[in-house]
Amino acid sequence: MSGHRGAGRYAPSPTGELHLGNLRTAVLAWLFARAGDRRFLLRIEDLDTGRVRLGMADQQTADLAALGLDFDPPTLTQSARTEVYAAALATLAGRTFECFCTRREIAEAASAPHGAVPRYPGTCRDLTPAQRAERRRARAPALRLRADGAQQTISDLLHGTVTGTVDDIVVRRNDGVAAYHLAVVVDDGDTGVDQVVRGDDLLPSAMSQAYLARLLGYPVATYAHVPLALNPGGRRLAKRDGAVTLADLVAQGRTPVQVLGLIAGSLGLPPAATVAELLPVFDPARLPREPWVVHPASVTS
């Protein structure tokens, strides 16, 4: 697949309705891809089966279509690709180690560098075989990439050249399922995605994913980490913030075209009847660099 011209993608998890921030990122990903004459792909990231809601992938796809976003084949569903991930994991033999830590233990570790995303403090990196055997009796291990403090540089269309230390990211969860980092790198590589547009909260993980892509023999993508939509309290927008999904806004009398106009306005773009009409005026260099603060009154009035 990667022999085709490059691609961008939007990859929602079907765990709930898309809110305005999700829809805004999807619109941006579409604009970046189409402005660069790239294919634009949809991927359903449904590996977290405990949180997936039945029918939500169809609902999300319908919401994206209502805003005028179109996608090129293939549409990947991660739950159908377990054998592909297993094959990729096998190529990392010798570069991983078993980890028995819980997320809470990592977050609370005094030695963990304190950033937006807790870095792995190395707790299980150098366990002896006997120690691993003992811990395995109490808890199944996840597998982590042994990065050995490697440095990785990425190119970001909004943040410039960014260099950071590669984390010992999880590549297989302790339930045996491929971890997020491995799945997205393999999926992007297999479908020729060479441009990744997503929320800037994911910028810290980009260096680790780029490093993993190189290990697996894939080209490193160019990134565009875009500002998030936040509620007035400065937290990430969520369903609890009121009428922030397309269905909510339509129920209050907004049309999908008006919602698209709301998103366009947040990007400094004029209202448009279709997302395609935004292409001639789309200029990444002029995009806002600050979060979009969504005030309930401004989206329902």
C-alpha cells in the first residue's frame, strides 16, 4: 500500500461520540492532507475493547461525513489486525523487556520525570531472570521497548524540529494485545501515512513512535500537532461540558454546516458551506497556536 502517494489519516477510538475538539482535529487533518494532494484515510482504533461502544464507529463515521469529510480506502480496523501486530512484535525480539508496573506505580514513581506524560522510570528494565519469574507469578507482564536513552528528532509543521529522548514505550499490553504505540506505527507504515495531524498533547510520544517506526523499517512521518479544544476551566473538552457533540448541537437547532462554520472560525477561517471550500484559504502558517477555549454559550447561541 505504501507505494501510493502519501497519506494523512484520522483515527478515532469508538468509545464515545466525537466532540467539537475531535471534529476540529479531523477537519484539520483533512485540510492538511488534501492541501498536500495526499490520500486521507480513516482508521478505527478499537483495541481497548473494554471501552468500545457498540455502533459508535458508525456514529463517528456519520458525523465526519456530515461535515463533508471524505476518505480514501482502505479503512483499517485495528481489532482485525492482531496477526499483523504480532508479526511486527516478533521483529523486535531482543529489543524489549518484560514490565510488571501498573500505570499508577509509574505515575507515582519518584524517579519518573514529571511532564504531561509520565516517563517510564526503568523499574523493570534490569530485573534478573529470577526476579522476572517471581513477578510473573503475581502479574502478567507487558512488553516495553528497550530504548536505552536514544535520541530522536521529528519534523513538525507547527512546532518545527523537535528532538527528545525515546521512552521505553509499551509495545504489548499485559493482556497480550498490541499496545497503542505499536499498532499506530504499524498501521501508518502499512498504509503509507507520511503526515500525522493530531492534538498537541501527543507531541511527547512522537519521538518514541518515530524511533519505533525506524526500527520496524518504516519512514518517519512529518507531524502537525495542533492545539486542543479546552473547556473554560482549561481542561480537555469532554461530554460533561454540555452541548459539544454534533448530535447535541443539531438537537439545539444547529445544522452541520453551522457547526463546520464554528470550527472554521476557531481556526481563523471564514464560514463555508463545505470543508472543500476551506482549502483555498487554508494556510498552516496562520493557524492559531493557542488552545480553542469552548464556552457553552458560544456554541449553542
